[in-house]
Amino acid sequence: MPYSLIDIGANLTHDSFDADRAEMMQRAADAGVIRMIVTGSSDQGNIDAVALAEANPQRLFATAGVHPHHASAYSASSAELIRSLAQKDAVVAVGECGLDYCRDYSPRDAQLEAFRSQLDIAADIGLPVFLHQRDAHDDFVAVLEPAMPGLSRAVAHCFTGERESLEKLLEMGLSIGITGWICDERRGAHLVDIVSLIPDDKLMLETDAPYLMPRTMTPKPKSRRNEPANLPEVLRVVAEARNQSSEYVAAITTENATRFFGLD
């Protein structure tokens, strides 16, 4: 019997799923992934994510926000769209928002402005925030920390940082989302060493599909496209690294996600 899991971050509107989205979702169900949160990251992406979630109300929910890669396109209408979509039952968080200085697809001042605006929206409407940070820890903390008292909840989506960064986010009260990055011996080995620092009640699991295929999967998948059905492999690696049973980690992460996103 598969574990009951919640994938808190999956880009299910990605065009790589267009040909077999229903089949992909069935594979997830067969693997025990009972609920998935579809990530919104742009104006159109938010509309698409919410539409997909509303078409599958028992299993899918959505976030609404603008990813830092798209921050240069963030506008007053983007903010109004997020506020409007947030009124829908399907929308359970503001985001994916934050800072990404790794690729700088948008100017950093635009990223900072869009990030602050979305934190203000989340504070105003009482939804949690779904956060992205890459190579921008200091600015990320400088913006987020003073905003935290006004936010209901916050999760660091797809955490990939080092121990010092993790300890700071936990000190600030964030929950932590772990993806298949921890399954990558080339760049995620440090996560194996520090994932046990995350308190039981702050840990959640995600695939970030179609990205970040777990490299520990055997046999190796024929496709490089990741999907939520692979979440049990992230669970296995996380549980092993924390010296906890898969059953226990499945139970606590599902309980955490249900509570954090208000899925009851």
C-alpha cells in the first residue's frame, strides 16, 4: 500500500505534460500522491494553474504569484490578478515569489519590488507564501524577516542552501520544502547532511516537476521529465537521511502540508 503524500510544488501546467496530463495524474495517484499543489509563476501561469486545480478539486490546489524570473513583467494588474484569484477556494498560497540572483532573468530591483509587493498581498489576505530563493540569501532575508510578523505562514520552496541558510530560515519560522535535489550526489549531498536539522513540524516534500528528477531512482527513468509519481523516492532519501522511517516522514509531511495550506 503506497504512503499518502502531498506534493507541495509541481508545475503541472508545463507544456511537457500537455500530451499525457491525465495519465501523469493517475500515475501520481497510484504512487500514493493524494494531493498536489500546482505552482503559479506568471500572470498566465496563475490563470492556468487555477483552472487546472478547479477542474480537479479533490486532488489539486494552486498558488498564485510571480516568480522572480518574470519580475520584470510584474505590474499593478499582476497584483490585482493575484488578489482576485486568491478569493477562489483552489488557491492556497501566494507565490512562487522571491529572489533569484543565479540567472538574473529579471533585474534585481524589479525582483525586489515584485517580492515586496507579493509579501504585502499575502499579509493583507492572510494566505501563506510559497517562496523561491537562489543565490540571494542576504537580500531575501533582509526583505522577508521584517515581513514575517505580518504573514500567516511561509515555506522555502525547493530549499537547496547550506546549513547556515537553513538555520536562519528556521529561526525565522519558515517551513522547508525538500525536492529531488537531495537525491543528486553532484550538488545535493550537503542536504543529506543537514535535512535532519528541520523540525518534524516544519518539513514538507515536493517534486518541482517536471524539473529535478531524483537521480537515485532505479531503474533509471527513460525520460528526464520528473513527475509527482516520483515523490516516494524523495520521501525515501529524506527519511533515510533523517534516520526516520518512510512511514513516519510520510505521515508528518502530509499532516504539515494539510495544516500549512489549509487543505481540510
